[in-house]
Amino acid sequence: MPILCYKTKSTVFIPNKQDIVWLCLSYFLLRLIFYYFAELKAPFFIYPSGQWVALFLNNGFFNGQEWIYTQQGMITIFDSQCSGTTFFCLILSYLFMRYKAKNLTIYWLLICYPLALITNASRILCSIYIYQYGQSLSQEIHEYLHLFIGLILFLFTFIGLILVLDRQQWSASFE
């Protein structure tokens, strides 16, 4: 009778101290870039994300620094506070850490920018639609909803990215 043998390898990436240092250092440097060069947010993050939102809403005006949308008498402004650069810095730093650990190819670093734009556009769209249904709520509640929606979308995107990377590593370990 044949005995079935299954290959088992650890597929979860576990960073060491050096990896954590790379993660923190790259995140800190990227955040400094966007702090001291805040003018980079408008052309590289606000405009393209806002363009996706305007495409879905079928309206929107970009004045060079922010997007202005009007939906059912409600005005929504998408500016540098909602640019998505923090999420971009996080995923780029995480992927850079894994790249430095020889855990993935450089092509994965290229996915950070479009992923951050799409996720941020999704956050803005979700926020606008939720605002429409809760117009009677106070401005403070709207701000908390916006933060909560962003947190949930960014968290699920980040966890999904980690799962895809670990799945890719798991598949490669059997080849």
C-alpha cells in the first residue's frame, strides 16, 4: 500500500530584527518626503484617485489642489488630507522589507502605486455614498464614518496583499 507524503513548509513570512528596521526606516523616510514635499500629493495621488471617483460619479471638478464633487445637493471635497499617501507608504515599506529579505521580486514594488490609488478612490466613493444615506447625521459622525471606512478598506487591502504574497510563496515552495 503506497504511503502518501505531503510536503509541508512554513509559508508565512516572519520578519527578523533587520527586516523590522528596514520597514520602519523606509516608512519614516517616505512619510518625511510627503511631509516636506506635500505638493507631490496633488499630481500623483489626489488627481488620479479623484479621476476614478469622478468617472464613477459622472461629475467632479479638480482645481489643481483638490477635487470637488456634488451629489444630490451635497458637496464633497477631496484634498490632501485624504490623499492616501499614508497607505501608500505603508504598503511600499512592507513590500520593500520583503524585497530586502529576498522574499519577493521587485515587480511587487510596482503594484503599490496603483493599489494605493484604487483603494483610496474606493474609500472616497464609499464615503460619498454613505454620506448620501446619512445626510441627517452630524458632521462629526460623517468624519468618523470616513475614518472608519478608510480603516476598513485599507486594512482589508493590506491583509489581502499579505495573503496573496504568502500564497505565492507557498506555491513556489512546492516547485
